[in-house]
Amino acid sequence: MTDDNRVRGLWCATLTPVGPDGSLDEARMAGHARDLLAKGVEGVAPFGTTGEGPSFSVTERRSGLEALLRGGIAPRQIVVGTGCASLTDTLALTRHALENGVARCLVLPPFFYKNLSDDAVYALYATLVDRVADSRLRLYVYHIPQFSSVGIWPDTLRRLADAYPQVVAGVKDSAGDWTNTARLLDRVPHLDVLVGHEPDLPKLMRGGGAGTICGIANVYPDIVRALLARDVAAADEARMAQFLAVLARFPFLPAFKAIKAAQSGDAAWNALRPPWLDLADSARTDLVASLRGAGFDVG
Amino acid sequence: MTDDNRVRGLWCATLTPVGPDGSLDEARMAGHARDLLAKGVEGVAPFGTTGEGPSFSVTERRSGLEALLRGGIAPRQIVVGTGCASLTDTLALTRHALENGVARCLVLPPFFYKNLSDDAVYALYATLVDRVADSRLRLYVYHIPQFSSVGIWPDTLRRLADAYPQVVAGVKDSAGDWTNTARLLDRVPHLDVLVGHEPDLPKLMRGGGAGTICGIANVYPDIVRALLARDVAAADEARMAQFLAVLARFPFLPAFKAIKAAQSGDAAWNALRPPWLDLADSARTDLVASLRGAGFDVG
């Protein structure tokens, strides 16, 4: 990869706002993306895990991406989640992204069937790239086995990158297992290696990694950005740990939305799609009080 | 449930034939269903786990159901898998089934996010039923946590059945854990309790269960049917065990398709959708020889 379609630095796995009936709120989605860019986030990654991507239909995900573009987000500021349980849907979303000028796609493997062999994982991504058949595609493989149940291990990724050097651009490693990330830096140093687990960022950047696509950037981009500096201060690492200690007491996705609601003063942000439940009022109060007590901005 | 929309006896979780390019082969799909009904199977359950349901798009799944109906399968002979990762898609497929006269839907929970609370599981099915808002619906809940990662436990199902007594009709318990099945017979005896794990059938039927929706019926319906008899012969249980001992050496889905290919003399049956790989030639030869050696019909 020597083109300028890289994903480097601080990218946000953006939350997806929904209305009381669960419908995608496109205007609020674009507004949130603009806010993040104004705060110095390099780009947005809609429809990932934090963005409840798998909870939206292909039609909804197409509309959401188009809403971002209409809302003034440039294609180069987007890496869009296009992976679905059905490769038919993944293909449709990936082609749609390319038709709209968005080259970078973050792709989950099909995630219903378990215990896939490495050959099967290789084959499914190879099938995707072959069928898309578009050299503009920049594929970011999404390794998050705790949700997808399908790991894309470093040797499989290397095999894929060797077979499709033009297209395979990077990997988001959200497993939170540094051993795997270190092996990625060793096996695919020419790709953009990104992590989802924020505390690993200082090690990642020292090892030549690219940056992060992460959920915390929705609410505390500055705390994440501090971990991308050349010389990370111990206080900045402690600040992240402090936030994560509070977060660990709540389901992460409802918690992110509750923080965003508190910061923005817009309670509508609290709504989630099934299968997530909105955070109970008492938990919300506890979360906000805990963060405020620790000096975090909660509006 | 006192209507005649029950799922009882031997139902087949039908394989979905695909072409070399992975496209759904509708004609062969309907032909396979007719063959099964001719062999005395009570009905067919397309787009379950064995039917690679999650690997097909909403559009493809609609077309497949319509192909069955056009192909002469009656709505009362169908329980259709409509559960998807996105509830939007589940809703679309469930409504489509009802519009086509198919009342019985076998519904997976959204299966990307893990560790859902029982309240969240209840809420997602309640949301589905509320939004479909059609008293014709007969909901069969699909408990297969080893794939979906989301269990619908007996107490949750009871709560759902109490809230929607007209609509909640049954459960397919494919976990293969008899303790759970026994608890279902205790907690929801008025529902159709079906199992996917065939060896549990004699116990299930003695306990007042309804029957099975299973994959083995694609290739050996008689062996499954024997386990539904009032007095099951030990030889019939041994026959099932013998088949399962062979099957355990191969990935189950490619193995079912390979057996069907051998029985029908139609090698096209071997094809699967990603993320599954077709069985290697050597494994196929081994499988067929092993079954033939044990006296099973492989064409």
C-alpha cells in the first residue's frame, strides 16, 4: 500500500443515533460525524460494532452512508463497515461504498457459523475481493472474535495481503490481545494495523502501527489522542485506565450512548436498537455521577 | 395453542442447493422439498442453520420461499426461518411469510452481540411480535446458542408465551442439552417443543414433546422417523448413533450436502456458500465409503 488511502491516527467507530421507534436518525448521524471531525478526529467508521452495524439492514446502511456524504463528510474521511452475516449483503454494501467514492471498507467475516478453518476465512475474503473486482477497494479486515466468533489470524491475513496486494490495506484488531497485535506488526508491517483496545495504543505506535478505530472517540477523543503521541505521558495512560474502570461497570454500548446524551443534552441519544436495551435510569445516573466525580466531561 | 398450525412429528431443516456461483437454485430447492414430502416428512423448514439461512440475503430468502410455494409446497407444510442479525430484516422476512400465507416462522435472535440479558432477549422477541402485529403469526423460537450465542432459556420463553399466548407457538431446541429440553417440557408444556438433536427424540416424545426439525431428515428421514415411534426399538437408536459416529468426523453441513449429492447422483449438491468450504474430494470419498460400509444408502 503506497497510496494515500491510509487509515492512520485517530478514527472513531461512530455511534448510530436512532429515533424512539428504532429508525436511523440520518441528520443526527451526520451531525455527530461533523462534530467529531471538528474535534480533530481524522475520520469516522460508521456501522462497526459500536455503530450497531449488524443491527441495521442493507437498505438502512446504504442510506446512512449516503447521509454522511450528503452531510459534508468526505469519502476520504470514511471507512465504512460493510461486513454482514451473508456475503451477498457484504458484497452489496461494499459495491455501494465504492459507487459512492468510499474506497475503505471495514469488513467483518460472516459471523453465524463458528469454528471456521483458516482456509475458509481466506476463501471468504478472497471471494469477496474477486466478486467486487474493483481495484479501488481498500479492504480493512475486522478481527473481533469475541463478537464475530471468527478470527482472522496474522498468517491468514498475510496470505490474503500477498494474494491481493493492491486491495488489502489493513486490519482492525479489536480482540484486545496484545500477543496477536504484536504478531500482526511482525507479519503484515506494510498494512495499516489498527487497534480497538485503546490502552494498547502506545505499544502499537512504538511498534509501527497505524492508529485506532475506536468507540471511546465518540465521547472522549482527546483522551484517546493523547495515547497516539510520540511520548505518551503516564498521566494520559492513567486517565484512560480511569475511564475504562468506570465503563467496565456498564454495558459498553448503552454507556457510550448515555455519555453522549449527557454531553450533548440530547436525551434522544440514549436509544438503542434491539438486541440492546437502553440503560436503566438508575444506571445512567450512576454512570454520569461516577464520571463527573472522576472529572470527566459529562455536559 | 389450540389451532391446527402445529409443528409435530418429523420436519426437515432443508438444505439449500446453490449453483457453482453460489446463487440459490430455486428449482432444485423446490424439488428437494417435494421429494422429502413424498418420503413422508411432515413439512420443511427452509433457511435454518442446515439451510445456510444466515448466508442468504433477505431478497434471496424471499425468493426461496416463493419458489417453494410455486413448486407446490403448501403453506401448512412450511415453517420458515426468518431470524437475521438485524431485526429490520427479521421483520421484513416475517411479514413476507405472512403475506404469502406462511404463518409459522422459526426465529433466531439477532446473533452478533453476545451476553444478552434475559430481559434483552424477551424484549427483542416482544418487539418483533408487536411490530409484526398480525395474530396469524405462529412464532417458533430458535434456541441454538452454539451458533447464535444467544440462548432463549425456558423461563424467558414462558414469559414470552404468557405475554403473547396467541402467537408464541413453540421452540426448536437445538442446543443438544437434555437438561434444557426437559425444563422446556416443564415450563412450556402447551407449546410445541421440538429438538434438533435427534438422539433426544425418544425421551422428548415420552415427555410430551412435539417432534423434530432436523438436518438428518434431508438424507435419512426413515432413521429419524423411527425415533418418533411410541415404542422405539433399541436397534433404531443404535442406527442413529452409528450414523452420528460417522458424521462427527466431518463438518456437518458439507457432509449433508455430499450425502445428498451421492444419493441423488447430482454432484451439484456439493456446493456451499461462504463461509463454508465444499468438502475435499478425499473427505467425500471417505464419507461415502464409511457410510456405505455401515450399510447406509448413498446411492
